[in-house]
Amino acid sequence: MFLVQILLPLAGNDGAPFPEELIRGIREQLVGEFGGLTAYGRAPAQGIWAHDGVRQKDDIAVVEVMVQQLDQAWWRQFRLGLERDLAQQSVIVRAYEIRCL
């Protein structure tokens, strides 16, 4: 079993929040594909990094999906779609192998 985490930015590069319909659509796509998700969005995490000497920050929601098998090609296409739709240079989608106790 795997836990897939998406570090989902909540605003564009200009700082304007993404429309709620866009974020809702991403959640619905994941629920439709995998049957459920967990999103930590009430207190967004904040990412800070330097790019070309300029500090940037993102407010993100951590979205988690548990899957039996990891279809890396599907998740790659999903990530590329997020980067396109959210106009992001990169969106982190990472997976951890887990063992339920």
C-alpha cells in the first residue's frame, strides 16, 4: 500500500487565491479515481524557497490518497496537469510505501 501526498498550492504566483471551483475539481477528480482523500487545508502549510536570489512563498494544502498499487504513469500525468492548470513550475507529488498496523 502507498500513501501519495500532493503539496497543492492554494494561490498563483501572483499571490491571488485559486478559485474554489478549481481546487474542488482537483479533489473530485481524486475522489472519483481513488474513492477518497484526506486534505489538510484549515491551517495551510507554508513553503519558502529562493529562486534566482528571490525568496518566494506558497501556502499549500497537503492532500493524501491511499492506493494499493502505485501507478507512476497516472500520477505523473496528474502532476503535469496540475502544473499546467495551476501555472506552476513544479508541483510536488510524492509517494511513501506504508504498512497498515
